[in-house]
Amino acid sequence: MASALDEDTQRSIAEGQETAKAFLRSIQKDLQKVFVVFLIGFLATFWALRTYIWDRLREVTESNMSAAVAEEADIIATTPFEVILLQAKIGLVVGAIVAVPPLIYVTRDELRARGMWPQSPIARWKLALLGLLAAGLFSAGVAYGVLAFFPLMFGFLAEFGLEADIQPTYGIVMWTEFIVFLSLSFGLAGQMPMVITGLSYAEIVPYETFRDKWRYAVVAIFVFGAVFSPPDPFTQLLWAFPLVALYGFSLYLAKLVVTAKRSSDRIDVLGAVRNHWNVVGGVTVLGGALVYGFYEYGGRTGLNDLLRLAGSTRRFLAPGEGLGLDPTTALGIYAAVWALAFAAVGTLWAVYTDLDTTSAGAQYGDPTAIDVSELDAAGVRAAPDDAFAEMGEEESLALAQAAIDDDDPEKAQAILDRFDEVNEGSDGDGDVDGDASDAGIAGGDGDAGEDGLVGSVQNRTSRAGSTFLAELTDGEEEAAEDDIGGYYKDLKFIFDSLRTRSFRIVAVFGIVMAAAFTWLYLGGLGTVRSDLERRVPAEIEGGIEIITLHPVEALIFMVKFSVMLGIFAAFPVALYYAWPALRERGFVAGRLYQVYLWTGALGAGMIGGFVLGYTTIAPGIIGWLVTDARLADMVITYQVSDFLWLVIYTTIGIGFLADIPIAMVLLNNAGVPYRVFRERWREVTIGILLVAAVFTPADVITMFLATIPLMIAYGIGVGLLFLVTFGGRRDLSPPAEFIGE
């Protein structure tokens, strides 16, 4: 092992080992103190979970449920040691986090001696203030999730599950992880003001990027909410609106600090508050008054009435409800918190108002100044030199690359030309040369030296344009074709043929997916479950109990199933538009009308297999499993995802199996020879195993239960082709002279 490493690497590893040993020896006497802190954090967390937190989380879960729904909801342990191991894991994590600050404190001298201690010019009290602000924002995000979001979300999930005749019985590990991770997401989202402001101030990500891409940020927030929150519109808005408002607040805060930095103006918070005390005081009183009026003058009651009229069971809780606080005390706390929030916004407005944004330096420092990325080619050529004077070469190349990505090579070349034009004298011998070069470019005349300098600039621009632009436009495709071969060109040609029709393909996918999800959401899930239970050929006392171990398990299944149906529906449409390109590249043979043959044959096979599975195979298999469990005197309780996927495999899966031989015959008719199917069975087997490993549960037995039927169906298809092609002597595809007609 050591001989495989070069001498420098071995020396570096040895030095690192010696440093680590010396480091540990130096802090050995203090490690006991750190361990004591870790042990206190571990034991305190373990005790708090047993005596307070579990009951508190249960209260949060049931706080917005009706009495009947809360009676049905339950938290269970699925293994004997699940609860105590979960408490130990959480205690270990919390103990480790608590032990980090004292570990850093006792090692500060050793870290400083080895140059590992940050030498920050920022005062310690400012760093402490930033730390407290980060902790406060994180706590506010978690509090919003626990006090506002979770009660409404769990109320919806439990009621939806009971309407589908699915018992809301959550496994304690999945339930806890769901609450913890979603709470962390709210806490991290609360850091948005600090993250955006810090990145903008440090110019790691320019403020203009956050400002100009706000539409993408809003879409990302709503998409994230749609995926990780229930499909109830009210709950999604409850997720998305605070984050959108927080993003807007973060933009304003970033604009404030970036403007102050670029204009070299000092931020005086207290002075700004004194200058605008009337505005700050007014918005502070307004914030508290709005909350007080909402609860005391019918705002909460009116909003709850609107929700009830809309058919929603959600409601805004009374002050202190679910928190164990007196209503008057809780209302005072709510009003004070909102008053402080409004005061903070008013203070930021006052600070920005007092900044010097009228001078030339401040105007250039204003983040609303010219953004080269938003200009077209003509705008780039007309932009002032200051926009390029502070620009680095890497930034200019990045802007040019972005223009190429937007299919605007003229703008890319204009950016490179302007950058070279403005910065041509920066590496010269002095200001004289720079001035001369500027004069030569501006006036168009000059001596031979100026002409030589201009020629040098033109050569540099030409070289940058020829290497950069050519690499992005032509070189990439040529390299790909050399490396990948002709298949790259074929696939690119086929996908290009679908690009103009992509909207229709996506529209079909979206419509079918939305229709399937809506049907399941409005009662289809419960209808299928009840109908299948009636078809089970066994007398089961009390029926089959279906439970959800994860709070959003049923919703995740609905989304996956809807996506699968959307893909099935969009496939014939994509095949119809891709058929001419497939035929031109030699992948298929025959006229376009064969697409209708494919759709009809595959659709008939899918429907026929589904009917057979739904009426006979699925009830038979489920009845056998249920009867076997009942004979063993077991309580029949199935997890909703396992039960529903079993239904899918024994209904739609039968249709898919029936489609495999049909598709093989159709492919032979489209030009794929019989010998390909016969000789490529090994590749097909590997492909099926990979698909089964990805799309089936993490169980080897389940993977083979999915793989074996697929291989049997493939074998039936090979046998069928052997018969219809007379052993491969005569394929079904049309003669070559008719291909392409």
C-alpha cells in the first residue's frame, strides 16, 4: 500500500499523523471535560424525550384534528428496541453537537499555534451577534413549523387517510424523522437572509443574480412545497408564502449591505432610527395592532368561516391554544413579536434611506446599476466603460459563455470585444501607453505604435473568440461524435425532432398525471381498496387493515402512480412525433400509420392484462396471502405502500407482461430482426435486473419476483417470434425498397 504512494504523499501523511498525535496529547487533559459535556447532553436529551418531547410532539400532531380523527390516529413501534434505540441515536447527535463548542475552546491554543485559528478582522462581539442572529432565525423557522405548519398538515393527512379507509398509524421512527427533517428545513430556510446577504456582500454570488433570478426562486419554493407538503392548496400556500416573503426580505437586506459597501458609506443604525423615529415607531405600533385586531375583532373567526365554506377543516387556533398559555398572555406575546418584526423592517428602510445613493460613487455602487448579462449585443457595445473596467477576464468569459448558452454568439463576441477594448492598457508599461491606446481606438488614427497595440488587442480578441466561441459551438459536437460515435448524432437528431413538439408531449403527460392524482385524491384510493377487499375469495372477520407508517406514505404512492400513468400516456405521442426521425436513422421501418398499430396493440394488451389481473389474479393472490395469515392466527395489518404496490404488480403489471411479447412482434415488424432478440437475451436480463433493482423495494426476493415474470414474458415473445418468422427466415418488416415510403 505504502509503495504505491510517492515520497511527497508519504511524507505528508506522516506529518499529518504526527500533528494529530501531538494535538491529541496536548488536549488530553481537557478531553474528560468535553466528554462530560457530551454525556450531559446525551443524558439530558434521553430524559427529555421520555418525559416531555414525545408527549409534546403527540400534542402537536393531534392539535388540529377533530376528536374522532385524533382517536383513530396512533404512533406505534414496529420492533422491540425501536424506541430506546431512537432515543439513544438522538441523544448521541445532540450530545456531539453540544460538545463541539467546548472542544473548540480547549483546543484554541493548539489551533492557533498551528495556524488553524481564523484571524478575523471582525470584532468578537460582532461574531457573537451574528451567531445569535443565526440561532434566532433557525429557532423562528422551527417554531413556525411546529406551531403553525405541522398541526394543519397532520390534521389533513389523518383525515385524508380515514376517508380512504387507511388507518393513520405512524411508525415512531418515520414519524420522528419526518418531523425532524421538515423542522430542519424550516430552520435552514430561516437562514435565508444571512446566506443571501453574506454571499452578496462577499461577492461570491452577486446581488444582481439573486435579484434577477427571483422568478426561478419563487418557482423552486412552490415546487419544493408541492413535493414535500400535502396536496392541499391551503397547506402549500402556508409553506410557500412565508418563504417567498422571506426571500423578498433577504433581497432587500442584501441590497442594503451591498449598496453600503460599494458606495463606501457607513451604516449608522441608531442614527437612521433617530432621523426617522416617527416611521419606525408607527410601523411598530401597526404590527402589534394588526395582530391584536385579527384576534380580538373577528379576523380569526371570519377566516375560519371562509375555510369552512370552502370545505376545508383547517382553522386558525385561538391565542395560546395547544401551547398551554393563557389567551391574554399569548395574545400579548403574539403582538410583541409582530411589533418587533415590523420595527425591524422599518429600521432597515430608515437605514437604506439615509445611505448616500446620490453621489457618483454611490450610483455606481448601487446594485441597480447596469447588469451586462441583461443587455443585448447592441446594449453591450453602448454600455459605459465602467461596466467593464472592474470586470475580470474570467467574469467576461463567463458572461460570454452564458450568451452562447442563450444562443446569442453576437452578444458573446461583443462582450469579449468591449472587455479587451476597455482593459487593453492594463498590462502595459504605464499610463501613457494606456492613454495612447485609448486615443487610437477612439479617434481611429495614431502612430505605428498605437497601430501595433491595437493589432495586438485584435489578435487577443480574435484568439479568445476563436478558442472560446469555437469550442462552445463546434468543438463540443465534434469531440462528442469522436468519443461516442455515430449514436450521439442519431440520438441528437431524434431529440431535436421532438423539441418542437415537447409542449404537446408534456401537456399529455401533465393532463393524465393530474387527472389520475385528482381521482385518487378525491376517493379513488379508497374505492379501489374497498372493491378489491370485496373480491378477495376468503371470509375475513373485520376485513384487511391498511396503515400508513410514514405520514405522507399514501400521498407518495399517489404521486408515483400518477407519474407512471402519465409516462404511459405520453409514450405513444412521443413515438408518433419521433417516428420519422427514427425511420430516417434506420432504427425502424414502415410508414407512420404503424404508430396507430403500436398504440392499439399495446393498449389492448395493457387493458386485457389489467382486466385479467383485477378480476382474477390480484384477488386470488391477496386472498391466498390473507387466508394463509388468518390460518396462522395473525392480525392482518398491511402497510399501505406494500399493499398498493402489490395491487399494481398484479393488475397493471399483468398488462405490462402481456405487452412485452406484443412489443417484440411490433419491433420485428418495424425492422428489428428475430436474431437480435434471440442473441441479446443476456443484455436484456441484465437490463431487467437493473430496472428491478431500482424500481422494486430494497429486497432481493422482491427483485427476483419482478425479474422472473419479465424474463418469462421475454421468452414467450422469442418463442412467438420464432413461430411467426419461421425460425427467423422471414421477418415481418417490409422489404428494403419500401422502407421510407
